[in-house]
Amino acid sequence: MPFINSKVSITMTQEEKEKIKSRFGEAIRLVPGKSEDWLMVGFEDSYDLYFQGNQDAPTAFVEVKIYGGASRQAFDKLTEEICGIFEEELKIPKERIYIKYEEVENWGWNGSNF
């Protein structure tokens, strides 16, 4: 039950969203036990983001929420992959991307909790 939500300072096309969503579906496999089958993805584009006090370049803030937990190594690999995706697809420099991970103990779906 992973959820990846991103806030980016640029406007994204529907094609870019689809491409990134697909790439997230592949990347989430870097976390053991996670797959695209349960992945939810959200995008917030044209978001006012300031980094180091400015808006001089494209910027992204990404939140990854995982039901249960994962190892530091899995998160390291996923960070590398997510940064690469945003750099390749949207030209957002890796040094202007923050990624926040949250391990969630309680997760509801379909009228009940896991």
C-alpha cells in the first residue's frame, strides 16, 4: 500500500504524468514486498516551492508513504531512482529534490484496516 505524492514547481503535461506514474510503478519494486498492484500516485504541479530562498530552478518535494516498513537500503535505492526519474523526465536537478519517507502502521482500504 505505497503512496507517492509529488509537488513540483513546473507545469506537467498529462503525458509526463503518465510516464512518471509508470516509472514509479517499476521503482516501487525496489522496496521488498511492494508493487504497482497497490501503488497510488498523486501529482501537484505548478506548486509554489522555494528552495534555498529562491525559485531559480525547477524544484520537487516528494512524499513516499509505505504501509509497514522498509530498510534504509531500500529507501536509499528508491531515492536514487525517484531523483533520476524527475531529472530525466522533468529536468529537475537532483540537488533540488527532497524526498520524505513515512512508514505507516495503520492503513485503511475497502472499509476496513490492514
